[in-house]
Amino acid sequence: MCIRDSFYTSNRVMTCSLHKYGEYFPGTGALGDIGIDRGKYYAVNVPLNDGIDDESYSAIFQPVINGIMENFKPSVVVVQCGADSISGDRLGCFNLSVRGHSACVEYIKKFRLPMLVLGGGGYTLRNVARAWTYETGLLLNQELPNEIPENDYLEYFCPEYKIHMPTSNMENMNTKEHLAKVKNQLLDNLKHVIPVAPFGEILSTRQVPPGHLAFSRRNEMQAAEDASPDKRLFSLTVGKERAKATEFK
């Protein structure tokens, strides 16, 4: 949620979070948390209940991500692969398999955009290792064997010694009606989104307004280049002294 809050008033970055919501730390990320000011509709929160499985997760993940791609049209994607959603996590309360978790990475990869893929939460370490190893292979177009090879940490994966493990029998508290309601609301919100040009294009010299700081600074630097060395040194020194004088006002 810290990442979301960093861009909560911005329309230049869209955040999307799928998470447990309710009586659960940190208690943020409601469906109605959509951003404010220019950032309104640019925060996408997908509140979920306990026990969500691969099929249910995919049923809401894919249409929401597809809606983001169609409406926001990002130029790059940062994916945080929190592994606390995998079945058996010490703190998490979802029921995803490693394959179900990895399917999300694979789905985003299909859009063929630059991706920065990061780790995240995950408190059953052997399952974190399973997921991130498998997803690294997926990103490199390498299908890894299910059998974990001999290594110094093999004992942590006993008695199965496999990447893919069965999920638990916990109840899925996410009904089809709940997921459909959340999905439809989010897709309606995304219709309000207007794609924003990449940051570099916005700050090209031809588009910077005359009153903008960048415009003023460019003129100042040009004037310094045209001035004599003594005059240039004097003007820059005066500028620094003015900055010091006003720094603590």
C-alpha cells in the first residue's frame, strides 16, 4: 500500500493491488479507494476474501489487467510477485498454487511490454523459493522440471522435493457474485481513465510552457553561456547567496 499511496494523486502511474481485505492488516485497499485529484481512477484495488483459488483468482485478475492495458496503455509494467498468496503461507490466507501464481506473471508477459519483476511478501520460505524459481524460469522461457535437483538446501523441501505442491482444502469465500461485482465496478472505473503521454515526451522543450521552471532554467543557462566569464561567475554567486538567504524563511 505504500507504493499505491506514493502515486495516489497522480495520473502518470496506475497501481493495481489484489489483496485480502477486511479484518486484516493494514486495513486499506477498499474497492472505493480509487485515488484523488488527478489520480482519481488511477488506483485499482481488488479486495478479496479468504481461500481464493487459482480459477477464481484468474477470473478477476485477467479481465482487470486487460482493462488496465486497454484504457491506461502503460509503457512499462512493474510486477511485485508477493508469495504470501500461495497456499500454506504462515500469514497469508489465499489458496493459490505455484502454477496459479505464475500464471499471472505469464499473462502480463503476453502484452510484450518492458517488465520489472520484483519479489514481495511470503512467509513460508520454501514456497517463496518454489514460486520465484519457477517464475524466473517462465520469464526466461524455460520450463523447469518439477523435481528439485540436489543442492545444499534440499532438506528444506522434504519429503516431496518438488516445485509444485497441492493446495489445501480451505473454503473459498469468494463467491462468483462477489467477484463479478468487484470486476464490473473496476472495469467501469477504468472507462474514466485517459492515457497520459510518457514522461519524457511531456518534458520535451517544444512542449514546456514559458512560465515553467524548466523553461526559466534553460534561459538562465543560455544567458550564462553568452555572458563573459567574470559576469557569469558573479551571477551564479549571487544566485547561490539568494538561495541561502531564503532557505529557512
